[in-house]
Amino acid sequence: MQNWVSFDTLLREIILELEYETLSPLRIGSGTAKLPTSPVDLQVATIFQNGIHKPYIPGSSLKGVLRSICENLASSLKISDCFMGEKCKRNFDERLKSSIELNLIDEAKKLLSNYCIICKTFGTASYKSHIYVSDAYAIREVSRGVKVGIAIDRRSGIAQRGAFYSVEYVDPGFTFSGTIAFKNTPNYLMGMVMNALDLINMGYKRIGGFKTRGFGRMQVKIKDFKGVELKGDTYMNIKELNELPGLDDYDSSVKLTSINEFLNSCKESWNNYVKKIHTSES
């Protein structure tokens, strides 16, 4: 049984500090609510700070993109076919909920070990996530633009008379900062997420809306990492360690001597995990 799948004990917490730079217009909507003073029909998501509505990138949007990429990665490598957690929800969620309600802790831990790697990482309705993606806030004041469009009738495929609308977006060239925290997460699953970030940089996946119109290109940079690792009965600052050990039989240790060594070691741990899974199934 994989001890890390539960949260009985905090085995480790690793935090990545990231910057997201907009390479093309970024459109993440604020829902149907509209500020009465705004001339724009579809506003960007904002947070109210110091008397000003400032654009930001919701962590839920970023996490959703990462989950989608990781699902595609796992499916392409034939190590998971669970999309949006539906398979694990159907097979395990009710049984897990029942085991917890009946205080059958060992049974609950066994069920947790059976979830797919995507649900283990990103969670389900009944299973707590091992990854926490923060909101990302602009490091300086951003400028916004407006694009005017016209609604298309879905049945006829032609423009609707008088159906103009305006869409607000964040201009290219602005940087937002945020974090990704991993709790009790094996090195190979951190490596999976880092590969997902690489795919965003390659343009494989865009963020936000209007992606088919060229919006949503981002460049993600991992600026630093920090965290703690449980050693015996003491939590150690990982900057004082040379490596992070594996958390299960499929995991491998990663180097901590520099940010590049750490990132590359995590990605290599992911590659090793995939090889071990394929070998065990052959």
C-alpha cells in the first residue's frame, strides 16, 4: 500500500514559485456578472484590491489546464484512461465515502491506492488533491484591450443581425506570479506536472477563452522551489538536503542541488515511472 496517498502524516510539502507571461491576449472571464460602470460586455476576471479591480488568473483555471494535459499524457502513454475523474468516481468514491463514515481506515487507504494517478494527483469529489495551484497576480499594473465580435446563429451559420458584443482581455507582455504546492506527492508525479508546464510553453495547450482566435499563449517559468521533508520525527528544510527520496516502489530520488537539477530529476523520475509501469504490465 502507498502510504503517501493518505494525509495521516505530512511526509513532505514542496512549493514551486512560478511566473506566467502572456504571449498573446489572455481572456479569463468573470462569469455573467458585469460591473455597472464597465462598457464591456464580457469582462476579464478581476480581484478588488486597494480600491481597484485588478485582473488575475484563477488557480482553478490553471489547475484545470494542468489536469487536462496530464490526462492526455497518461492516456497517450497508456497508463490511465480516466478522464475528468469519472472512472474513479464511479468505481471508488461511494465505497471510499462509506469506509470513512464507518471509520474503516485501512479499507479507505486501500481504496485510495486504487485510484488512477490523475485522480491521486488532482483529486475527486471524495479524494483530496495532492496539488494546490494558487491564483496568479500581476507583478505590475497590466493594460487591457477590447475585441469586438458578432454572434453567429448556430443553426444557420450566419451572423445575427445587431448581435455585436465586446470582449475584454489582458494584453500580451505582462507577467503574473503564483505557486504550485505538492503535499505528499511522489517525485514522478511532480515530474508529470512539470512536463505539463513544458507543454504549455510549447503551445500545446492554451489558457482561458477564445483560444481558437489566438488567445491564451503563455510562457511559464519556475523561478524557485522550497519545502520541507519529514526525516524521522523532524521536518527538514529541503534546501539543506542533497536529494528527495522516493515515496513508493515506483518512485526514484531527485537531486536538490539546484533548480535545474531538481526539475530535470523530477522529469527523469516520471520517465522511470512510465517504464516501470509498462514493464510490470508486460
